[in-house]
Amino acid sequence: MKVLAILYKGGAAAEAEPRLLGTVENQLGLREFLESQGHEYIVSDSKEGPDSDFQKHIVDAEVLITTPFHPGYLTADLFEKAKKLKICITAGVGSDHIDLNAAVKKGVQVLEVSGSNVVSVAEHVVMSILLLVRNFVPAHEMIERGDWQVSDIARNAFDLEGKVIGTIGAGRIGYRVLQRLVPFDCKELLYYDYAPLPEAAAKAVNARRVDDLKEFVSQCDVVTVNCPLHEGTLGLVNAELLKHFKKGAYLVNTARGAICVKEDVAAALESGHLNGYSGDVWDVQPAPKDHILRTVKNPLGGGNGMVPHYSGTTLDAQARYARGTKSILENYLTHKPQEPQNIIISIGKYETTA
């Protein structure tokens, strides 16, 4: 059996730090496990174009392992070539780089390591909110330049206390964001989700559901995106929705880059309608060097907190999703049932409404 893994290249950092398991160099710690059972294990970061290792090996791989941090985009066309493919495993959370409808049609299972990085991402969201609201990045850049003008920073720095914070999506990550915001004494915590939280869960974080998205964003000082990418959320945050944001609001996106229309976000930030945009997800990954969200700023020269996609790939998260990937493989190889929460697509059907 051929197992193909598309991971990101870690370079010298991965060679020096074996806990960087999600890299080409450290191979999710799976090589000995697989080869001892006689399986072939191909690991590469080459994923673009017909000559890539991804496209060359997908034709006869039975198992595909991918990661949200360096996604191998498995399109409907590639499914047609993947004659032996039986199961796709996402080492992490979020399988939108796979054409799920094509997986259903072809009878290919899609699983991910549910919950493996929810804490990691929730912490990153709170950090990103604080970076923007406290105007941290321009302050640090000022120190690096050797300058010192407190007023240039303080004129656009605020407290989180007393602000209205809202999450689009209140699932495993969104709810943990709300939990972590409780101690900040925000004026109100809001959420927008197709399904209401259980009464006890909503009461525990004192969160109020708003069922109209435009009304929801119009009430928020900070909006954080914590929902999956699918047909219903592609381009969800666009120019039309941004018109309903409070002037000077902040937007944080650690979900998927394509949920926010980059040109519309950039225009809102440049105009000052948004005071800041932060996150670690991009519509294409790796992001091109000229990607507009790398450098766009608000009229005061700040408001950009963008980083590479690493919120869910801390060393702690990598240990969890490497263990989870191995567990899914073990279940597959021994014909044991998979853990239900990990199954996105079973043979021929969706297993999750999310």
C-alpha cells in the first residue's frame, strides 16, 4: 500500500527540533510504523502542477495525508486520476482543501484529527485581538527602528474591557475563544451560528446569539471568524457585509482565508473603516510575496497582524495531530471503526452538518 503525505518543509528548524512533527523532515513520526508493516511512505512538500510529487503519486496512492498548513489541493479532476485512493486524512483540522463532493462521489473517506488544535487556535485568536486593540505591532516596530514617540501609538490603542466581541461560529474553537474572553470583562460576548449553543454552555460564557449576520457585525467592536470554509461561507466577509461593520472595528480570521474577500478587507482597512485585520490564514498557501494582506495598513500605518499559518501547528498541537493521524491509520489498517468525531466523509456520504 502506498501512503502519500504532503507536508511543509521545515528546513534547519525541523532538523534541530524533532518535535516539528508536521514537516517533511520529521514525517509525522510515521515512517517506522508504516514501513515495518511493508507499506510505502512517500513524503514531500511538492504539490503544485502536473510534475509535482503530489500529482505524480496520487495516481496510485491508497492513503493521502495532507495538512491545512501546506495543503495539497485535491480537486475533482485529481480524484479522477486517483484510481486507488481510499482514504484522505487531514493532519489537523479543516479539510476544505479536498473537494468533498468529489470524495462522496468516488467513495473516498475523509477524516481529520478533530479537536487536535482547537486550544492552540483559540489562544491565537485572543492574542490577535489584543495585538490589534492594543496597537502592539506598530509599537514594536517603533522600538526596532530606535524611535520613541508614545503618542503615535497611544492614539490608536484601546482596552478590551467594555468592548463587544463576536464570533462567527461557536463550535469547538469559537466557543473556546468566548471562554477565554470572559476574564476581560467585555461589555458583551456575541455569536452568530446556524445552531444555538446549549443553554448551559451559553450561560457559562454569558454569550448572546444574533441570528442575522449583518445585525451581528453591526454590534461588534471586534469580529472573529471561527467557522469552516464551504460553499456557504466562501467570500462571506465581503464589501457588502463590511459596510455593516462599525467604523473602526477589528476583524480576526484564523479559520480560512477564502472566507474573507482579500481585496474588500484591504480596501476597508486602507480607508479606516476597519481599524485592523489579523490572522494566519490565506486564500492560497503559501501566500504569494505580493499578496495584498502582507502589507496593507490602516491610515495611521498600523492594523496589520497577519502571520504565516501557524496558529494550529504549535509543538503541542503537532504532537496531538501526529498521534491522531497514526490512530486513524491504525484503525484503517486493522478495519476498526473510526472515532465518529473524526469522520467528515464516510464511504459515499457526509457525516457532519458543519
